[in-house]
Amino acid sequence: MNTREFVIAAAGWFLLAVLQLLAALAGPVWAVVGALAVGLLSFGIWRLFSVTFESGWAPVALVGTASAVGVGLGYLSAPDWTVWLGPPVAMVAVGLVQLIRRGGGKTCGLCNRRLGEVALPCPRCGLVVCDSGCWVHEHCRCKLCEDNRVPIFPPEGRWWDQRLGPRMRQGRCQLCLAEAADADLRPCRHCGRPQCRPCWDFNNGQCSRCQWVVDGLPEALQMYMGQGNG
């Protein structure tokens, strides 16, 4: 899980805890109903923001603790032991959904349709998606990363200096026409054509003029672009 996914998971956890608290304040019955809703809603949050977990128990633990915190705060206002049925219900709901998803075979990370023979791992977010509208072939990424312009190259200037040389002080990007004063331009080491860092990233490190490819591409991207050619 990267930093972005961690922040989203934390924000989702907070939202689920608040929803559980509101349900607990409405009464014991609503606390249990709210726990069930929290468990099911969590999958919508993770999928909407493309949050992936290395362990299948991670979402169960997140939902369980969020429900427990919400129930605990509600219990302080109106003590009733039956509200503590909420956390187990939330965890069972998440666990059942996990089992159902695994039992039904692998599904597309975006549209949730069952994957066929063609399953494409996105090099930017890691989701495995189908090629029926969820994969952008010309840009080698899933549609979610395409729509949100998710970067794949690191932001550190040293990485760019090592592969493309220092930032240019004059000129403009040959794709988006950004001026050197406003954008970090880097020249192609084969033909010298300048492109800004966002355009290099969007094109997967490939020069749009001579098709030269940056050395040292992330491993997840190499299977689509091949090794850099010097």
C-alpha cells in the first residue's frame, strides 16, 4: 500500500467510524443495522478510490475497529450492551463479501466483471483489469489512471537528472507547449526534443518524436514498453 492508498484508507476508516457512531446514537437496533451497512459500504470506498490491500484480513480489521470506535463512543452517551453486537456484524459482513469475491474467481478491478483470458495489471495502480473498456491500450494503463493522470515516475529531481539530464532553462514542451519558465523541461537523449516531466510521464518515458525510451523504467511498466534503449 502506497502513501496515497494509506491516506484514503485512513479517511475511509474515519468516515465509517462516524457512520457507525450516528447509527449507535439512534439506538441498539440501528447500531446493528448500521454495522452491516458499514461493512458493505467499505468495499464501495476501497473500490472507488482503487485502494488495494496486501492481506485479505486488512479490510476486516479496518471495518472492525471503525465499528468498535463508533459503537464505543455511542455507548458512552447511551449505555446498552446490545450495541456491541455491531462490530462482529460489520466484520462478518466484510468477511462474507471477501469469501464471495474469492469464490467467484478473479474479477476486473474496475468493472467487477469476471476476468477472461486477457487480464492486464496496471503499472500505475496495480489493479488487474479487463480489456473491455477498463484498459487504455494506447497508453498502457487502466482507465482510472488515465482519467486521473496518475503518475508512475518518482517526483525526485535526481531520478530525472540521471535519465534525462538537467532541467532546460529555455524552450517549450513539444507536446503541451509549456514554457521552460513554467515547467520542468527535459530533452530526449536521442533527438533532443524537449518535453515537460508530466508529458514524459504521460507517455511512459517515451519520446513522441523518435520513440526513444528512458532507461530504468519501473518494472511494472517494462513489460509494456520494454527496456530503455540507452
